[in-house]
Amino acid sequence: MKILKEEFGRIDNQTVFLFTLVNNHGVEVGCINYGCIITKIITPDKEGNFENIVIGYDTLKEYENDPYFLGAAIGCVAGRIRAGSFDLNGQTYTLAKNENNNHLHGGNKGFNQMVWESEVVENEQEIGVRFTYLSPNGEEGYPGNLNVSVTYTLNNENELSIRYSGVSDEDTLLNMTNHSYFNLSGNLKRDILNHILQIKSDKFLELNDELLPSGEMLDVKGTAFDFTTERMIQTGVNSDHPQNRLAGAGYDHPFLLNTQHDEEIVLKDIESGRTLTIETDEAGVVVYSGNMMKTEGEIAGVPARKYLGICLETQGLPDAIHHPQFPSWVLEKDKEYSSVTVYKFGNLEN
């Protein structure tokens, strides 16, 4: 296994580096210390052809202007916070309303737009990079000086692990995820409508017209949200279910996971033979099928269009600070936040 490090660009006199992790089977993961962005994941198809299975850009400037959060670490809080405010310990905190009337993905300048410190980590079992960042008290409206880290490691089992950790000197909110758009066809040859998804989940969150959870947990049974058995993404795009229509013909929904670290999320592309198995200790996964992507110009060298990638964002449930029945995002002073998600890249033939 090996790690390559090279300069990717500069922002405000800070150098942004590209790290390329390569295991003994030729699987590659590229990531940069701007936003902890995963720029590429190279895996073989059933014929042994190595291709990129995530949407990424070639230049730092494109990531600086990216509206899609491609490959980025999201924080302090992934997802939407209703009305851009929350109460904690008797105090009201006001956040940026950067998506209509709501706060989205950490605000005007979230973790995805920060230059992080970086260090290579490696042992006999895995190679990787640890990114660290100090979010000062009051940044984007959140309380507490928050020391946070995101660590990417790759092993010879073709597993990419993402480990999140954080400690704050005040009670605060923390709910992180990764926003990679997967497309197992390889090099964006096709969209993801024929991808097959299976999730160990009996319930999903109902959304209102602002794509915020209503608080209701709906049963997946008998709907296009039932991924307890394999389902093609196309079925949700074509569905007349009000929730599929609301999301712009497709999915942008949180699913409650029945189990953790038990092959709970599996994505397949029959034509390429590639599979992706995701295991996490998070309460849920937000499935976003790329319904809002623009249909003009190019993205990553191909014509831009809807459904070019699918996000499988393992995280706490969105807007939990306003729903006491959801698992809490509150990170107590001096307590450690810790979360691990593992992505295993495979093939239908092995």
C-alpha cells in the first residue's frame, strides 16, 4: 500500500494537498485537505477495468465554486435546521439562513469550505490521512471551540473507513457526514437510475414542503421507499408517492436504520458488476438521488443532468434539535463525539 501527496492548489496563502491512497489491489482513494473532499474512488468492474465511482472535479477552483458539496465533509451539522435557529441550555442561537428560510450543511462557510490540517496515518493494516480543524466559538453561530477530526483509511479488504471525532469546550451541536455522489457505472458512463439499492430500514422520515422532517416516521411497506428488498432507483423517480414528488421526483429522505455495522446499506450496478456496502454506527442514512442537479453545461467532464450520482449520507436524523423524539445531536462539553462509517467496494462475481 502507498500514499502519494502532491500540491492541488492554494487558497488564501494556504496550500491544498491531494492525497492518493492506493492499496495492493489497485483501489485508489483521492482526498484533499480543503473540505476533506473525496475527489475520486477508483475500483474495478467485473471485467477488471478500474474507473472512478464518485463525481469529482479536476481543479480546486471548481470545488471552491461547487454548489453540490461533492465529496465533502459536512458540518458542524449535516442537513437542515428549521428557521436557522435553535435553543440550547436556555439560550437561542441564530444561524445563517443559507437555503430559503433554513440553515443547511453548516451555513455560509461550513466545514466543506475550510482548509484543514493534515497528517498521514499508516500501520500494517491500513493507510490514510487524518484531517483536523479548530472551529472557534461562534463560527457560523455555533457555540464552543470545537476541535474536530476526519480520518480516511483504506485497507487491503477494499474498505474505506471514515472516522469522525470532536470535542468542544461548551455544549454544542455536531452531526457530520460525507457528501460523496456515487455512480458505480464508472467514469459517469450512465446515470444511477438503474442502480439497485437495499437498506435495512422499516421507516423513513416524512418531509414537509421545505424538505424538513415533519416529525412523523412513515412505514416503508408498500411504497417506493421500501428498500428492505432490492429496489431500482428508477422506481422512486417514477413513483406517484407524494413524498417522491415533493423531493423533485426521487429521493432526498432520511431512513432509520434497523441495525448498525451489519451490511445495512448495499448499492449495486448490474451492468458494471460493482457493489458498494456501507456500514455505520449512525442512526440513519439520507438517500439523495441527485434530483436537484442542473441540466445545463458539464459536470466532471460529462453533460450535467439529474440522477448523475446518488448520495448515501450516514448521519444523525435531520433537524433533531427541534424533534426531541429523534436521537440527540447535542455534544456535551468535554465529551467526545465519535462516529465511524465503512464503505466496502466489491463485485458481483466475488
